[in-house]
Amino acid sequence: MIRLASVIETFEADFLARYGGRIRREHLQALSAIKQCRTQASPKMLSRCTDTGCAHQKLVPHSCGHRHCPHCQHHESQQWLERQLKRQLPAEYFLLTFTVPAQFRALTAAAPALIYDLLLTCSWETVRTFARNDKQLRGESGAIAVLHTHTRRLDYHPHVHLVMPAGAIDQRTRQWRTKPKRKKAAGAYLFNHKALAKVFRAKLLAALEAAGLHLPPAYPADWVVDCKSVGNGQSALVYLGRYLYRGVIREQDIVVCADGKVTFRYRDAQSGKMMLRTVSGPEFLWLVLQHVLPKGFRRARNFGFLHPNCKHLIALLHLLLKFIPTLASDCVKPRPAVRCPCCGAAMKIVKTRIPASGPPRTPPPRHTARATSAR
């Protein structure tokens, strides 16, 4: 496995020279954080063995905690997944993907915070409108929205995924309505994807013009929205949570870094086979860093009755519908314990944020200290 930090150390100077005009402050912050993540330059944590007979102590480098670092925030991703599974409802779930034509990518890269927000908002408003007008739902829906900006090849491709149950709440009559399940031969159905694309296109274009942005001179009249059934939604949420806090590439997928080039692997969406892509070192860093989000931007949002403010409503639905959501333990792996190199017992963090410069000497084991005092 090749660490992303080592790639940064090798090509950082060339990257800054080539892409300096396109780099934003958050790019530099991500570059610095990932480069120092869990290295001797980062602050330290003091860990101690929980076995009182051993009490071995060790200084461990801190992780950087940056949301785009492939090392960090795995626990946060699992916590997010746990929160979403607790809101699960007895209905068939659908994964909707809203994309914009390639002609809008330059405009999006120039004003990412604004347009990313509009993408999320317009996607939700589109499905909200359809749920209100649907003859079988006729109510307020809910959705979990996640912004992605990359393809599997790491190219820039902003799009929004929505996971939503085929159900709605009639606020006037206080009724919970769901779409009836169709026969397997007919296939699951939520909304017409072509109609979704037309409404989403109109809403987003209107929002861009209202924001005072200049639209591209030419773009397709037909846009693309994909809508497919994902059962109880668990698999879709696991997929979305995978890249929520951990960057766009796993370090296991960086296979070669030599001769000024980097080779990484990815799974082809069409064939399902693992493919290789080789680019120059500076280009690889740009492929990764161009997906760094603006400071403070939330890429995952909950809308409608799946909003965090509606947790009491979700609890009431679970009670009335006699529904028990999927246990998070069924799909969330527990965080593995750090083992003592001496006895194999679990290590416990007893002190954090020890400065990297001039760290304190590692205290001796307890039994050694007692023996010294006895003498």
C-alpha cells in the first residue's frame, strides 16, 4: 500500500507550480493535513495497556481528522450510517441520482459552495413536488441526500444521490401512505425518470439565473435522472457512507508511484472489472484535491420527515406501524481495539494532543517504578 502522504511529499512542489492558479485555501489545508496525518510531525497520544500487570505505555501519532483524508473519520461514517438506519421506515426505498450536463462543470468549479447547495436543494424540491402530486402518496416525503463530485476514475462530475422511501405523510389527515408493491415482472416504480429530469432541469436553471450566474452558451435539452429500487435502503446507505468522510480514494488502490507517475485502480461501472489509470504525479494530486469541499459545506443532508428535527415523528411511526428498523450492528463493524505489543491486551488513550516538538519522555512501566521506589 502506498500512502497518499508519501505521494504528496514526492509531488507537492510540482503540483503547486502547475495548479497554483486553481488552488483554493481549502485545497492547501487538505494538502497540509493529509501530509502530516499520523506522522512524527503530528501531535501525539499517550496510550497505556489496560492490563495492570503490564501497564506498557506508548506514544502514538494523532490522525489529522480531515474529512477528505483516507485515514480518518471512519468512525464518523459509521455513526452517520447508524443515525440513518434508526430512521428506517416500512416502505420500499429508491435511489435517485440527479446529474447535470458536462457543460456546467466549469461553472460549478468556479462557484462550488453556491452550486453544490443548489444541486442538493433542487433535487429535494423536485422529489418533494412529485410526492405531493402523486395520486398514491399525496403528502410530504422524506429523503437522505448526499453530494458526490467524482467518478470512479476520479474525474470531476458533481451529482446528487437521494435515498428515499416510497412513502409520504398526509399532514392534514395524519395518514401514512406508501406506493403499493408491483409484481416482480413489472419492476418497482416510484416516479417517471424523464419527468423528474425535466422538472429538475427547470428548477436548477431558474435557481442559477436567480443567483445571477451566467449559464453556458449551449447545453443539452434532455438531462438525466436515474431512479431505481434499493429494497430497504440499507445497501444504498452503506454505499453512500463509504465516501462520506474518507476522501475519494482508498490508499489500497494506489498501486504504483514511480518515474513521476502514479497508477491507481478503480472498478469500471459498466463491466464491473478492476481497471488501472496512470497519470502524472501532479495530475493525480489534482484529481484527488479537486473534490475537496468548501469550508463548512455539508455534503449529506436530511429532508422532510427524515430531518433530525422529526425524530419524535419517526418514533411514533415505528410504534404505530409496529416496525423495528435494521440494527446498526448488522452492517456496522465495531472499531478494533489497539493491542499492546507486549501482552496483547487492549490499549487505552490516557492523554492527547502532546506537542510534536520536544515530546515528553515516555513514562516507565508501573512495575519498574515500584521496583525503583522499593530500592
